[in-house]
Amino acid sequence: MNLKIQSLDIDFHQLIENSLNAILILGKEGEILYCNKACLKLLKVASPDDILYKNLCVFLPLDFHPICKERLRKVMKEQEILKSIEAKMIKSDAEIIDVEVKTAPYLLKGKVYAQVIIQDISDRKLTEKLLYDREKLASLGQIAASIVHEVKNPLTAVKGYLQLLKESQSHNYLDTMETELEKALETLQNLLQVSKPDLHDEPFVSVDLCKELESLLFLFQEKLYKVKVELDLKDPERKVVGKRNLLLKAFFNLIKNSIEAIPDKGKIRIEHYYDNGSIHIKVSDTGVGISEDKVKMLGTPFFSTKSDGTGLGLTQVFTTIHEHGGDVSIQSSIGEGTVFHVRLPTK
């Protein structure tokens, strides 16, 4: 049955109050005069009394305050409908989220107010970042594979002539040259491996990561005299489907990275749990930590925070996890340690 809109008895206040988007009404100084239920949920505020008559800037980072005031001025004085912009907001528990903000004038009894509609776009921004990271890794992989092939062929030829030379005469220098050449070729092979993980024609199987994580620790026995390891492995019945050897190598690299980040004595904590359709693995350490600008570079081939590192270990981690439909996030503070958070979907 078709109904004309004029014949509907609509409670517009209820429509706004129960809107899926957060809606605010602001006074001329930016004070919050009204907020709907979605706004309370977005900012994790228990009651309207905890938000009403506060300035909107309380929930905005400092660098966005001038932008907020200028947009408010345009709406109030020029009654201009503003284009939507992306911003960040601070919840009552100090969590920072990405939002899209639309602002327009709202006339009520001859007075002009600002109507602000806010949409949480944190999930969208995360998806965009993951896509960007995967595209970046794919591009780096193509470049790396090309470089490997160009460099590996002449080095292999050099290795062959060096072995012929050793057969005719013996010298310590020749042995040293061969050892260093082997290291160079091994590095190139590792780079080729992480740039094209599908070179391993390995089948997808069910993997018990709880069991595998416990087994991996035995490979580090000689280094665990200085590092205390805590295991918190929940939901052991949950499995992931993937290439077992590639996954084991990825978590081996993560644990190795955490151990090497601790210069003296410290602690590593490994967590495994299931949440919202995914297995989560966190590897935390009390090591030296990493600065914010360097965290963004982690996973790039040949970028390493260690003086003798190649960065290929973490490149393999990112490549493998992305290949399995998962993602890796990193939180770190200088002097406090680092947390690698891996999420892998269950199938």
C-alpha cells in the first residue's frame, strides 16, 4: 500500500533522536544545546547531562579547534551550508576516532544555530589503510623481485668462478669472499621469498596456532635466559586456515624481533584469543620501543631499527598476514616496548 508523506503522522523529534548518525545542535560559541542517542553512544557518554552546555572543542584535538571555530562562524553569521570534512574526535575514555562532519544552519524561533551531523568512519579509514598497505607491499614486491633477478645472476656467476679459483689455489681471502658472497645470495633469496610468497606451492590447511606458538618458543631456548615469557592462550579450539610454514615463519620473525628488542633483561607476552570472527595474536615486549615515524616504515624491505638488520623479517610478516586476509597493527613507545597485534580471520 502506497502512502503519501503528507498523510503520515511523523514524530520528527523521535526521528532525530533515534537517527543512526550522531546529531548535535550548537550555540554561537560552540556550546552543545542538544545531542541525540547516537551522539552519546559515539562519544561513550552515559547521560545528556554529561555533555550538554559543554563546548564541542572538548571532544576535538587541539589542532582542529581553529577549523571548528571558523566553520561555526560561517554557519552562524553567513548561514552557509558547509561541505563535509573528515576530522578526529576524542571519546570520553580518551579513545580517538575518525569521523565525517557535516554542518548546516538550523533556524529556530528566529535564531540561528548550528546543526552538526557526525558519522563514525573509523572502520572505513582502517580498510583504506589496509588496502594502501597491501598495494604498497605489492609494488615493493614487484620492484624487489626485479632487483633480485638482476643482481642474483651476476653474483651466481661470480660464485662459480670463485669456486674454480679455489680449486687451483687456496687462500683465506678466498674463503672469506665465498662466505660473504653466500650471505649476499641468502639475503637476495629471502627478499625474493617475501616479495613473492606464492613461490611456495604450499596448500592451505587447518592450523592450531596455540600449539604452534608454544612449539616456536623451544627454538629460542638459548635466548630465554634473559627474557621471561608469558603465555595467555585462550580459545585453543579455534583454528585458522592457511599455509602453515609461512605462518610459522611469520610468528617466528615476530618473536625473534621482540627478543632482539630487549637489550638486557625483560619480558615478552604472547596472547591468543578469538573475537568477532577472527583469531587475535598479540606479541608484546618490554624492549627499547620504536618512534612513531619509524613505526610507519616497519614492513618495508631493508628498513630496520637495528644496526645490523635488513627489515626482511617484518616484511615477511606483513606479506604473509595480508596474504591470509589478516592485518597487523603496531603500538610502541620509546623506552616502554612494542606490541604487534595480528588479526587472522577464521574460515
